[in-house]
Amino acid sequence: MRTKIKNAVSSKIDTIGLPILALCWVSFFWGTTWIASKEGVKHMPALQLVAIRQFLGGFLYISYFLFKKAPWPKGKQWKTIIILSILNFVLSNGLSTWGVKYISSGLGAIIGACVPLWIVIITFFRGERLSRVSVVGLIISFSGVCVIFYDHLSDFLIPSFRFGIIISIISTLTWAFGTLYTRKKAATFNPYFSLGLQMFISSILVFAYTGATGISVKLSEIPAASWWSIAYLVVFGSILTFIAFIYALQNLPAEISTVYSYINPIIAVLLGAFIFGETLNAAIAIGGSVTLFGLYLVNYSLRRTRKNSVKTE
């Protein structure tokens, strides 16, 4: 009897414990990738870093599934993969990485956390009604962003800062469209293999752009600091953390699996202040906290709306 109870408890811990550990991993390491990106783009073109990172990450994923003799996508699955590679990797990841060349990693992370706001706005323009919680969340988040940017008003006079803010915001918009497209085209293919293909395809497109525009530099001219950043982004950002992320999504309730989105910016802000001496003052602390609370309300509303729609189907 004791053995059965012990095995049951152990099984329960494994069932809950591993996904929670995966979520903790995602919460911390995706926060650190902002720092790695910031360090990498100091010494080389941002889009070239993106292309190399995604080429290596995608190559490793695809190599693994070729070794496992996994089936390749078929028909319309390719269309979904190509669209997501453009939305999530060429545009979202590419622009957010480019953005931190001109703004702080902490500010980039806070902007990156605002994806749920775009999802609510997009669904509203598609004719869906907004709940009171969503509206309150939007107002609170916008108030928090205003507090954060109050400390940066003079920086908007700097063209490079404005450019960094604009492309960072666009990156969140494209990720929101990618998220909505993923929901519409429910996963019909191995998500890990799909992820690798998206990375690889996006790297070819970004390489083509950097080559055509002549903004890339010779590989021999890329300093060691950037190569270490790329290695970190490939291993921790593109492979291990994405695997942990998908595992957490598949094994945890939605209200728990989204916790990482509130922790990533905090990690990025604290590490940015500690490593790069980025600004960490009352405006950023208070504004960031208010923004994240608003995002929590928006996420809560989205989950509740999703549950209700499932019940009515």
C-alpha cells in the first residue's frame, strides 16, 4: 500500500514538477536573451546576428529530425510554416533584436511583453467585443507605458532611439498576428520540427536581405563577444528554452504557462542595470509594474473569453 502511495505521489510530482521547472527555465532564460542580444549587436549588424542565430538553431533542429527520420510537412502545412517564419522570426525576432541596438534591453523587454495588448486590439477591429476587464487592462498598461516613457521624453529627440522604439513596437505587432494565426491554424504538425523549419527559412530570408543591402560584415570581422552572444542565443534562446516553452504549454494550464511573460521583463531590466548600467529608477520600476499588472488583466480576459467560446461550441 505504501509503495502504491509513494509511486502515485512520485508520479504526481513528475507530472507537475517538470512542467513547472520548464516554466521557471523559460521565465529566467528568455529574460537573459535580451542581454545577450544587446551585447551581440554592439559589435555587428543586428540582422546579421539574427540570420546566423536562426540558421544555426534551425540547422540543429532539422538535423535532429532528419536523424530521427521524422516525416516532413505536407501541402498546406508548408504555407503555415512559411507564414509563421516571416511573422515570428523574420519580423518579430529580427526587429526586436535590431531594436535593442538603439534602446536598452530592459525597455525592449517591456515593449516585447505588450503582445497581449495587440491581440485584444486586433480582435476588437475584427468585430469582437471587448470585456470590461480587457478595457481596464488596456488602460492600466497604457498608463504604465506612459510612466516609463516619461523618463525618456528627451530621448525621443534622438532619431536612433525613435527608430529603436518603432521597430520594437512593430515586432510585438507581428508576433501578435503570428499568435492569432497559430490559433486559427491549429497545430497539425510536430511543433518542434516546425520551429526548426521556421528558424531555417527565416535565416535564408534575412541572409538574402543583408546580402542584397550590403549591411553584413565578413565573418572574420565579427568579434568574439558577438560569437559568444550568438552561441548563447542559439543554445539557450533558440533550442533549450523553446523546447521548455512548448513542453510547459503542453503540460500546464494557460493561466500558469503565461507567467513567464511577466517575469522576462523583470529579469531583463535587473540584468540590464547590473551588467550594462542601464537606467533603473522609480519611473521604470513603477511604470513596469503597472504595465505588467495591466497585461495580467488582459491575459486573464483573453483566457476567460477562450474558455467561454469553447463551452459554447
